[in-house]
Amino acid sequence: MSGRLVGKRIIVTGAGANIGREAVRSFVSEGARVVIGGRDAVAGRRVEAESDNAVAFRQVDVTREDSVRDFVASAVEWLGGLDVLVQNSGVQHSGLVTEFDAAQWDDLFAVNARGHFFGAKYAVPHLRKSGKGSIINMSSIAGRRGGPGMTAYSATKGAAIAFSIALAMELAKDNIRVNAICPGWIDTPFNQPAIDAMGGRAKQEEIVRQIVPLGRQATSAEIAPLFVYLASDESSYVTAQTLSIDGGIYT
């Protein structure tokens, strides 16, 4: 531990597994206190139990405004203020646009886009009280360059990028920075819908070797350091950025 986040009070949604869980572990290792939120109480409590009273879990449904409002209020009360908001909740559905189900389209936008709006709406007043802050929104390289079968998912991730840039402009006067992280191929169960759309794991791994200059997928632990950087004061002049971490796909 180098103490890069000592004193930082952080909210993270979607932290029960995969990239979110690794980000929380990294935050705690650098001295932060964290409240995590999600629908899955079992997964959330598991992450909470890993820390020595540095993490608290609160259940939240990011698609419901009242749930997000109450979650943020409870988190800020436990933390004693707020310095960083990480919006990592996400879902993924795949399918050709001519066959795509409207309910799945709505679910994607409710979690991946509208959830970011609710989180910012209720966190920003607390960040303003702190005098500065950082908002980190999860997007994807699919939001910069999509592919067959991923049109709906790509649309939501593109919305997250646009939202982050516009919000950064809106909050710059408050010394609140906003950035979007765009992971590429990460070896997590979250990507299973995309893997299925590509024809299975073997086909997906073959495509990854062809399109990723580094020739492989990343682990969640390889993404976590970027969260630490954006949460820390080291990135105090970084805002309105879309930061890809993708093995060289997007150039």
C-alpha cells in the first residue's frame, strides 16, 4: 500500500464481481473507504467481508431513482462525505437489430445509461460540498466502435461516453472531474452474451488473437489501476476523457 487514496470516500456501484470488485480491492489497498452498491446482496456482502471495516455494502437498483437517491444518502452518511463516484453497474444483451427484443433494449438503457444519470444527480451535491471530486463512468470500446450483434449494447455505451463528456463540461466550474473508462476484451463472465454472439468461446478467443495487438484478453486486475489513478489527485487535470484500456484495439 502506498496510500494514494488515504482519506478518500468512494461510492462504487456494480462492485460484486469482475472489474468492480477488483477496483474496490485496489481502492482499499490504497487507503480509501468505500460503499458498494448492487442488487446481489450475497456478492456484495462477500466483497464487504474481504475488508477490515473499510467497505460497506448497500443494496441498490440503479434503474430506480428512489433507490439510487436512498443509496447515495446512506452511503454518504456512512462515509461522512463523498469524494469519488464510480458508476460500474452494467448489463449486456446481444442480438441482431432485426431480431432484438424491445424489453432488452430498454433494460440496457435503464442500467447502462439512465443509471449513470441517477447516480450523478444525487452524488453531485455531495461532491460539491467536498470542494472537488471525481466521477468515473464505465463505458466500453463497444461505445466507440461496435460490432455485429452488439448494436443495442454499443448504443448504451456510446451514451455513457457522451454523458460523461457533457457532464465534465457542466461540472468543471465545481472542480469535479468526469471521465469514462472503455475496457476492451476482459476475461469475465460479463462478456458471455458477446461470446455467444460470436459463436462460442473458441471462436471468440480466435478473434481476440486477430484483432487485439497484444494478442489476448485482459484480467479484471489489469483494469483496476486506471480506477485508482482517476480517483486519486494524480489525475487532477484529467477530465472529459474517454480512456480506452484494450490492448491496442482502438487507435
